[in-house]
Amino acid sequence: MLHRIQIFFIILISFYNYSQEEFIPNKIDEGQIIIDGVISKKEWKNSISVDLDYEVNPGNNIIPKEKTKVYVLYSNTHLYIGFHAFSKQENIRASVRSRDDLGMISDDFVVIAFDTYGDSRNNYLLLSNAFGSQLDARAINALTDEDRYDINFNVDHETSGTIVSDGYQVEFKIPFASLPFPNGNNQEWNFNFRRNTFREGIPIELRSQTYDRTAPCQICQTTDKLILSDIKIDKRVEFLPYLAGNITGIKSNLFDEIKYQKLQPNFGLGLNVDLNKNSTLEVTLNPDFSQVEADVTQIDVNSAVALEYPERRPYFNRGTDIVKYVSGAFYSRSINNPLISTKLISQGKKERLFFLTALDQNSIYQIAGEDRSYLGKGEESLVNVLRYQRLLSKNTRLGFLSTNRYYTNGGYGNLFGTDGWFLLSKNLRFTYELFLNLNKEPVADWIESEDSIFGRSVVLDNQNFNGKSLYFQLYRNTEKWRSYLTYRDFSPNFQADVGFVVKNNRRWATLYHAYQVFPNKPALQFLSFGTKADMVYTYEDYLKTISVDAILSVKTLFNTEITYTLDFDAFKNFLGRDYRNLESNRFVIRSSPSESLSLNLNFTVGRELAFNEAIPEKGKELTINFIPLIQLSNKLRISPSIRYARLKHLDSDSFYYNGSISRFSIRYQFNNFFNIRIISEYNTFSDRFFIQPLIQWNPNPSTVFYIGGNQNSLSEFNDDMYSLFRVDQTQLFLKFQYLLGI
């Protein structure tokens, strides 16, 4: 039966290939190229050259005004690539940055894009600015940039950059051992080169091959061929030991001295072993998952459900692009504090495998409801995640997922499902996800609530239940039109114990349709306007939501993008009560008018519900998020921010809530590896203030040394004697982690 289904889809789906050109670089001896950011004619004399002949944004595959030449060589163990980006020195935007600093996208930078398997599953992107600062990422197929780019993907490689009289030059040295690709000493990779620069303040993107910006599969367009012969493939065996320690002090009373506890040392070990070029086994023992930099606190005062935070732990970011689901079937931060974890990642020409196990010492237990979610802190559990994906063709993929969590005091959560991705034509794509869950609650006091879900009590009392979820989307993108139809279905008892699902009991349909045009004029580079309609029903066929959005987006002068959304909820049901005519106006403004300044401004004004009131009522909403970034020099930058939210009663001057979170960071980047930064944050919702100084050395993705501290004021003291800079709790910490390769 499966064989017939495969044949059906292969026949159904057309193959859409983009133009391609073959490049065969010359082979050199190791050590011929010195990575110093200067492209010496003597060193690069035998290289092949590639020109970036196409401006793909804002121009549509036109001849660019900016000249860029790329030089390619390789040895037995490394690939060498040099960029010469021609420009006037005064027009170059660049700052010295730490690794994977997203601020680099405001610089001039060059990009190497690899599709080493030639199957359009991924593009591996290596970026560098004029100072050799690195950012690497994995690009996948998705609708938005937020979902498309996984910046936690790392490739251990060298870069060096120099500003020269006629522009800047960047050299890359890329070990073959650090890139995933098929087995074999003879390789044929898909690739292209790119450059992002500015012309009179307007961002310009150049590429070495043409680019169709209307195609639903953007990464499918990396199709030029790089031919490498008789390379040497080394199997990596890497040890990643770490030593860490912290000491904490706290006041028992307001006027007491801070009393320090004993130093808390910690140590652990990571092990990465290449079983072959396609398969890697990772083991981590007593991992230290403390974050180098504190999460930006989200405003949750009016949220009826738990909030999702991005994953920052390198172990859980490596290879997890394959388990990203719209349905929330897997959420790595649900594995909270593992004592030991193993992970097997395998990628062949036609299939991918991901298998993770973990013994989680402090499990998170989350229950989704129709309007609210419930969160509890549990005890120890065993977690398994198995993901398999099969490529039937370049345009067709099918996958399977199984997740399991078994609690030591009884109970379990099992989830099984399948997903698919089908490129039906050059402009049309279909995706789906289908999951079933089988659960038995533990007997525990992790959640206190008198609520029930479809007759099942929220408290954990050993009940059995099961549910399902379904998601599909039909997406179409052309030169003038962008549209999609999405359907989501979450049954009342759907639960993902290793995922992130906060609402269920809903059948949700979305229709989006927009007109888009690329005038390519300085004052109007892009224009899009359209509408989105949502309708939500429960499983009892009760209407939950009717919502219509009008959306306008423009790109204009000063490298500015503006998006306005009129969100009109004609009908909304919450906790059994009906509400009508909830209207909000949302503005998103992103601008980078110069190298020294970039701005992000989001604000919303309208009417919203006070979700956390005993009886939710309408109120007048105002939210403002303002995040400027100021570059004072090539090495020094500051970033103040303010996030403000209030909801005012309709018939009085009182507020359901009214507060803000202010944050300030200052960073001095001595070089690409070493920086000092100070972060502070004041939260008026909780009346808490903290300041975090940090010194960090990070010469490669795995080696890191940092020392810092957290100084906090506690809200329970603030009523007695408030002082913004009072310290009631302090913590000093340090960590040294070093990559040892064999």
C-alpha cells in the first residue's frame, strides 16, 4: 500500500528545476592559503572565480551596480573561499561582532549557501561581515523569516575580513569535517554565493544565480554545482568537558546583610562521535544549561495561557530543525533539567533520522484547555523522541514522529503522528501534520484547579484519555498574489507531553489572500495589502471566533518596513461568555537608516479582554514595544528598550493592569571572540530589578569561558523601602567549557 502511495505522489508531482552551472575548483596543498582577510594573488592564483551577476532585491534579477568576485579552492580537508566586495569605504557598514550576533544583518555581509545533499531540505548558510564576524544558520522551507532561519545551527570554521581601498575582502576556511554531506570522497554539492549591501540607504541583495522571489520553495533555488574530487573525510570524536560554579547570597530581612552560601561547583561532559559522515551520536552527562544571557522577560499579565520561549541550549538546537511542527508536537524546553541525554542524528540522501532520550529530573507538566492552559512542575521522567523523514522525490517528503514521557511516580504521555510536504507546482505547496496522543495521568499535586475538560478533571488523578490534532495548509505564491488556506483541529483531550500545546477543543480555519508588488523605487520598494479571515468552532459546534484582518505592508525610505494590521474580532467566546466588536490596530515598524542606528517599534491600540479577571470584560488596550540599537563605534553599542502594556476600564480611569518592562544593555566587543556586556532590567509588574555584568570569550561554537553575576531587588521588600538600585539577592557564576577533538 505504501509503495502505491509513493508511486501516486511521484506521478502527481511535477519536477521544477532551476538553472544550474557547474564549477570545478583546483586542488591545493594544505597551508597554501593563510586566513588573514587579504586575498593575495600569489595564494589564490589557481582559484576559479565566480561573479555575483544578479541583483535580486530590490531589482528582479537585473545587472547589479556593485561588483563582487568570489574565489574558490580546496585541499584534502578544507574548502577555501575568498570574497572581494567592491565598494567605496565610506559606504561600508560593519562592526566587530560576537559569533551569531543577529545585528550583523544590518551590516554589509557576504553569504555562502550550501545544499550539500542537493535535495532542497536545507540550505547551510555561512555569513561574514567586513571584519570577519561570523553568523551561521540553517534555512528551511517556511512562510516567515522567523520560522525559516535556524541561527542555532553551527559550523566550526575560520573567517577573516579586511577593509581595503576598493571595498572589503573576506576569507573562509571551512573544514569538510564540520559540514554534513553524503558519504564518499567525491562530492557534488549545490551552492551559491550572496552579498547584502546598501545603496543610498536601501538594502541590496546580490546573488551568483537568478532567484525567483515568488516561489513557495526558496531554498530549492540553490542549484549551482560545486564538484570536489578525492577529499578526505575525517570522523570526529569530540569531548566537551566543562567546569562551572556559582555562589549565591540573599537577605532574610530588608536591613540585614547579604549572607552568602557555600560555593556550588558543578562539572559535566559532552561526547560527540561521528559514526560515519551521515550519522552522529551525542551524549551529555550532567549538562549545564544555564544561559549566558538572561531571557528577555515577556509580558504575561493578560495571558490566559503559558508563554513560549526560544531554545538557547546548544545541545537541544543541534539537529532539532527536523522536529519543528506547527502543531507544537515537540518543544525542546519541555525537557527541563536532564541528568543524562543521548541523541542520534542521521541524514542520508533519501532519509533523515533523529532519536533523543533524556532522564529529566524536573519535568514540566502542561495541560491545554479550551481557553486556559495549566502548568505544573513535576518530578523525574524518562523522555524519548523518534523522528523519521523520507524523501520520495525532491518535491515530496513524508515523515513520522513518536514522543514518549514516562513519569517515575506513574502516568505517561505518548504521541504518534505523520507529516508531509508536497511541492505541487512551481507556485503551489501543500503540507500536513496528523497526531494522536494516548495518556495516563500520574497521581500528583503538581496542578491545583477545580476546572474540568470534557468531564475530565484538571487535577492529576490517574485518568486515561486520548486525543488528536490535524493541521494542513495549501500555500500559493506568484509574482502578484500570495494566498494560503489553513485548517487546524485540536480535540478536547489532545496533549503533547514533550510539546507545547496551550489550547485545544477547536476547529480553526484561516484564509489569507494578499496582493503584492515590487515597484523598486526608493520611496516604495515593496507594497502588499490583503486580508485574513479566521473562524473557530468547538467540538460541540459552538462558535468561538469570527475574526477578519486587513493587512498593509510597505518598504520605503531609510531602510524602513512598516506593517499595519486592523484586527477586527466580530465575535469571540471566552469562558462561556460572548463578546462582540473587539477591534485593535497594530503597527510594526523596523528601520535601519544608518550603520549607527536601527529601530524596532511595535504598538497596538484598540479593545481587548481582561482575560485573567474573574469575569473578563472589555477594556481599552495600549501596548508599546520600542527597541532601538545604537552603534557608538565599531566595537561599542547600546540597546535600551521599553515594553509597555495597559488595559483601561471602558467606563472609568482605573486599569485592569498598567506597567512596563525596561531593559538596557551595553556591549563592548574587543574582537570577534571576546566581549564585555552589562544587561539590566526593571519590571514594574513584579517590582523587580536586576543587573547582569558578563565577560565572555567564545573562540568557536563549543568553547566558551564566561564570568558574571546577577544582582536583584526583591518585590517583597519594595513596599517597605523602595530603591531601584538596592540589592537583596546576588549571584556570581563562572563557566569554562573547552572542545577537545581527537
